Amino acid sequence: MFSPKYPTPDTPPAHVPAPYIPTPLQAAPARPAVRLTPGSVLTLAAGGGALVLVVGTVLVSLLLAVAVTAASVAVCAVVVRSILQSDRR
């Protein structure tokens, strides 16, 4: 009852797919090995250290922004509570 019943097509499909024949591909040439000199290792280490410091600074700034926002919301809640209690008296 709930399964679809498709009508039979009037004409058979005209498109017959061609057989797939893979063509051989040449392998890509191997990349040359990276040569690390002491200067490049030092540059990479300094760059990595700078990246860690920048990411750490950004994350600490975000955490500080969340803390300041939470403190201001808490102060607002205390003020609103005080106003509501003074209205009830």
C-alpha cells in the first residue's frame, strides 16, 4: 500500500554506457627531501614559539573578556534584586 509503483517505460533507455577502460598513468616524480640547516631549524623553533605565545595571548584575552562579562552580569543582578526588594517595601 505504501510502496511506490512505477509505471513501465514506454521505450527502453537509448543511452548505453560505454565500457570503462582505464588508461595507464605515469607516477609523479618523487619530491626532493627537505634539507634542514641549523639556521632553518632555529627559525622554525622561533616561529613555533611565537605562534604559541600569540595563540596563548588570544585565549587568555578571551577568557578575561568572559570573566569581566560574568562579573558585570553579577553586579547587574545584584542591583536589579536590590531595586525589586526596595519596591516591595
